[in-house]
Amino acid sequence: MAVMAAHYRAEWNARLQKAAQTTLRGKGILCAYNALVDCQVFPTAKQLQQVFNETGEIPSKEPLLVRDEKSFAQALFHSFSTGKASHVSLEKDFIKWLARRFPNHRKRLGGQAGIIASQMAQLGATSVLYSPKRPREVFGLAHPKTLFPMARKHRLVLVPVRKAARAGDAPKTNWVFEFTRGQKITANNRKTVAPRSNRLILSTPFEGALEFEASLKPLLPQLGERLCCAMLAGHHYLNKGFAHYVAEEGRAVTALKKRNSGLRIHFEYVPFEHKEVERAIMKHVTENVDSLGLNEVEIIELCEKLGLRKQANAVRKRDDAFNLYLGARALLEKLRMQRIHVHAPGFHVLVLRKPYPVPLEKVRNAILFSSIAATAKAALGREITAKELTHSLSTPLSQDGFSEMDSFARKAGLGKEFLCEGWADFGTHYAMIIPGQFAPARRGTVGLGDVVSSCSFLAEA
């Protein structure tokens, strides 16, 4: 079996090399709605330790809001010690303290829609970004070939996003703190080592409307004709008036598909602060969205909120491929989706409802392509060009990913064909467990899941 395992690994890594030849040129994607400024910080060991030295005893529980030095240290300690990506609300008044303490931060384009749109443009896709607000500070950070939809004399035009910027629109600004595996701090009288490279995101309040401008709404069928897929994000910011935006987006999706019935919609999940809003949004997702993307942490929260506690507890106890598959399968049925994609460190779990409109070989290639893109982005710490995709090819597929495939095969009673192909037919759906790369040295983690989801979804088209 060990010899066969080596043969499988060689075959999979050969597929990885082939996937690097995948191109997104000529493929259209719409990304809406959240685009913002990320103030990215890579704190030194000295800076980290100073934060904890100044705050004394730190509660281990993650705070709901960062408003002062104590709650900041609490949020940072929770994310650092668990190695989990964290997303915590930030009070605007505390930004001045952060700016003084971390003056060497760098500004990057943030928000799921912003990150995806700019990266897809960089890789050659026809990438359209729509954001209700058009701040110069945000749009100036996007790749110059990113496009923005506008109505001129009742006709749709796609203009370079930087030319669409509007004076007076204030940007939303988040603060992102990146830490690396192996970094050490002393807090609560004990040493703690970061088990995984990850980040803490401090998110300021969202002020704006998640809907298309009135002049653009009649032109959405024309926009839909130019697209292969659309990715919607930013709904976790909603609070008051959410019912209006949910109804408007339902009409917008219908309009986008009016002249393009094959247009597929992807929703990248982020946990919501307001449960009432989340219930409404997930009902909306059930009715209007084809594909859902989330990571191994987010699937626990979503399963719990949808009453799938057995699956949530199983993943919390052990986030292996088999438990993630059980959770994804339950979500597929609960939300009546076509596609669920769980991206975890070193491997991917997909559940695809039958009949699936894309050949499984193409889906597999798209996942491997997304791994190449995300690994290159992690290694370089920024957006990547199509030529830079090869930067990550020296990183083989993760041994953990192969181990997860082998474990899944044993638990599901599958044989050699699964280890070779990466998928299994379970009657109503296909399950795919695809190994991914895992860069040992990362220069950034923000947006990696977004890049994985968008590259794989668009490459399927």
C-alpha cells in the first residue's frame, strides 16, 4: 500500500503541474458588494509582547467588541493562541490608538468583493466590481483593469474602477493583524506559541446600502449576459433595514439571470453578528444562490445556527475530511444548494448535487488551480499575476491532504478508485476530497479563502 500511496501522490502532483496552465481569460465575474481598506499589520515579537505586558491578566474568551487596550489584547490572544482566523467588531474611536501603536501598517484592498475582483482582474478575467460606495481610497488600491458597471444614457458601460471613484465617499477601514506559526508570547504568566499562521480582523461599522444603484437596476440583464458567475458578499454587515436589501437582491439575481439562465451565483459565508439577519440571509441564499464557500471554523458556526448540532459538534471535536463532508452534506440538503466548498488547511471538501453541470475532472482541476493561486499569494503576501502562478509549484500537495483522503476512504468504505480520482458517487450527490498545498512560510493570510473560492468557481465555468 505504501508503494501505491507514492504512486497516487506522484499522479496528483502531476495534475497540480497541469492545473497551473489553467487560464481565466475571457471569463466574466461580478463581485459585490464589500470593498474597503485593510490596514495590514505584521507585529514583531516585541510589539506583541508589549501589548500583553501592558494589559495584565487576559480573559481567554474572544470579546464581542474591541474598544480599548484590554479588549484588543483579549481578541489578539484568542486568535494567536488558537491559530484560528478571528473577526471582531472595532469601535472607531480606538483606531487612533492602533495607528499610533502600529505606524508601519500597510494599506491593502480589503473586503471579499474587493479582494476577489482585483485578484481576478490580475489573473486576466473580465472582472467587475460593484460597491454601493466608491471611495477613492478604496478604488485606488484595486488592479487598474478591474471594471465598474455604470449607466450612461440608459446603456450599460464598464469603466475602469479607478475612474468610477466618487469624491466624498468615505471608506470603511478594517485592521488586520497577521501572526505566524511558531511566534511566541508570554501572557497570563505562561508562554504561548502560535500553532498556525493566521490573522485577527478588527472590523469597523458598515455604513451603506447593499444594493445596486437605481439607474443600474434596469441594466442588470445586460450585465448578466457578460458573466460566467457572480460572487456576493458583505451581507454580514447588515442590521437595520435588512429585509429591504434581501428583497432587492432577490430581484437583482433574477434580473442578472434573465438573459443568462446558466449564470451561477456563489456566496462566501462569514458569521453574522445579528442572528435575525442571518436567518433571513440564509433563507435568501436557499432561494437565489447556487454555491456556498466556507472554512473549517465557519462550518461549525453555520451548522449550529441551522440546527445541525450533531454535525457541528463532530467538526468541533475533529475537523477531518469525513466530518467536514458530513457537515457539508447536511448544509447541501438544508439549504438546497448545488455546491458546497469547504476549504481547510491542506485539503478541500466539496459536495456537489447531482446532476452537476460541470465534468468532475474540470472541477478537480479548478480546485488544484485555486490551490496554486492561494499558495502563491500566501508566499508573496500580495496579489499575484498569471505568470507568478508558477511561484508555488515547488510546493507539493500537502501530506496532510493525502492522509485525509486515505482516512476518508476508510471511513466511507471506498477503494483505490477514490484515491486515484478524488471523488465518490453517493447517489444523490458527489463527494470530492482534493489535497491542497500548504505553504510553510506565509507572508499573509487575508483573502486566501476568497481566492480559493473564486478561482475554483470561475475556473469551472
